[in-house]
Amino acid sequence: MYKKWSSYFQLPELLEYTRSYMLTEEMRELILQHMLINHKEKILEVGCGTGYLSRYLVKGRKNLSVTAIDLDEDFLQAADKLARQEGIDSITFLRADASSLPFETNSFDHVVSHTFLTSTQNPERALQEMHRVVRPGGSISSITAMSVNPTIVESGIYPETCSFIHRYRILFEKVWTMYQRTNSIANYINALDSSQVPRMFVKEGLKEISLFPIGYAFSFSDASLTADKRKKYITLSYQEERKKFEHYVHLGVWKDFLSEDEIDEYRILLQKKATFLWEHLEDNSIFEWNGRANIMVTGRVT
Ligand SMILES: C[S@@+](CC[C@H](N)C(=O)[O-])C[C@H]1O[C@@H](n2cnc3c(N)ncnc32)[C@H](O)[C@@H]1O
């Protein structure tokens, strides 16, 4: 059964915001090149969420028209609104299931997806459907996040006066281990690991399969961002982590990883850290970053 992503982990606003640092301006042309896009082309985005990738791809490109599908009505509503706000009329958002796409065979030049194949119930079926709707000579691309170590995901240098950060990090590692080991997202919706995507493309009979790594990092102390943007990021990432953590607590899977006291302590330290970051934003005394590695896999349909 499909569980709404927006009520499960990421609210439309959080999803949208995190994409603005995952898909940067500098990467746009490279991503388009890697998708093997050149002429006037019809693109399908599968599992579009709030539509960030579709808007990102069509920006400044009159030659592209995009159909973007998702099952989550709240994401689609946000996607429609955001596209309208940006004056974009070359994207059509539709509610549809990736396992049974409502399109004719060979009706698109390219299919693309972003953090979708690793977050859907039946990725093999979705890939078969993507393959069916792309014309020979077209391409299929998938961008997904590699699993990473918590010290890479979130790291930084804090002033010595910040006495709680050491303890926070010890707990964060335990919490992260809980996320990884119980892999609630995976159990919940049977997601696959991103390292399996290239093999799936081979199995699906796609040709000229290529990989393109896309790394990104966000720094709270990045002086090139406005203080408002940094504050918004701190608030949203606190909300997101809290929501995710409470979800795991609710599932009851924490018992193998944390004591009851540590659950409460993590809640307190999480809040303390967000407040500390917020209060010391202008000091230039914290250097914190948050980064991941994504992998883009592209295959040609023959
Ligand atoms: C991690 S989110 C990624 C959203 C968006 N691509 C992004 O990166 O911002 C995964 C998305 O896949 C959608 N999804 C999962 N299974 C689906 C299916 N069978 N058909 C259509 N959408 C699906 C979810 O509703 C959710 O919006």
C-alpha cells in the first residue's frame, strides 16, 4: 500500500528547501548533458515531489517540455503552485502511479527521476515502465543518494564554550546507526540501495550506461548566504530531524540502539544545538557542514 511521503517524512516545504542545495545552478548544464538531451524534447519526471527537478531542468530552456508525476497529492499541489509562482508553463503535473504509467509506449524522449528509485515500493517495475514509455534513442536517468557515514553527513567545528556538542555527536552516531540498521524507510516501502541502480539498468537492457557523481555540501556558516536563509535551514533541518526521530521512536525500533534516557537526552540536545546555531550565526565561530554524495545513472534506450 502506498504511504504518503509528505506525511511520512518530509513536508513539501522541507523537501523543496533541501533540493535547492542538492541541485545547484553550477550543476544544471552538466546534468542536462549527462541526460543526453539536445533538441526540442519531451521529458517525463517520475516521483517528482514538489517538482524542484522539473523546474530546475526547464529553467531558461524553451526546448523542453516536462510531464511530472507523483502519487502524493500534497506534493503535487505544492508543485503546481511553485511552478505558477515562477511563471513556468512548460510542466504538467499529474497524479499517477510509476508502476503503471498512463502514457503510450515510446511517448517520451527522456525519463528522469531524483531520489525516487530508492524510495518506491517496486523500483524494478517502475524502471520497466520508464523503459516502455521512452522512444528508442532516448534515455533514462536516475539520481539517488549513496549511503554515507554520519561524520560526512554532518560535521563541523564548534567553539570550546559549546560544552554539549561532544555528547550530541555521540548520540547522533547512535541515532544514525538506528536509522541505517533498521532502515525504516526501506522496511516501510521496500526501497533499494543506490548501489543497485546500475545493475538494474543493465538487467533492464539499457545501453551506454554511465555514472555521474554529484556531491553537495551545505554549510550553516557559509557567509555567501543571507542570515535569513541560514536561519531557515537551521529551523527546517531541526524540524525534519525531530520528525524523523519521533517516527523511529514511535515504531519502537530504538530499544536496540538507545536507552530511554538517551531518547530524552537526544531530543533536548537536538533542540539545544538548533538554538545554539541560531544564536551564534553571526559570530563566525561555528563551522558546520552537511553533505552527501549522489550518483546519477543514465542509460540509452535502443
Ligand atoms: C524522496 S521523494 C523524492 C521527491 C522528488 N523527486 C525530490 O527529489 O524532491 C520520493 C517521491 O516518490 C514518490 N513515489 C513513491 N512511489 C511512487 C509511485 N509508485 N508512483 C509515483 N510516485 C511515487 C513519493 O510520493 C515521493 O514524492
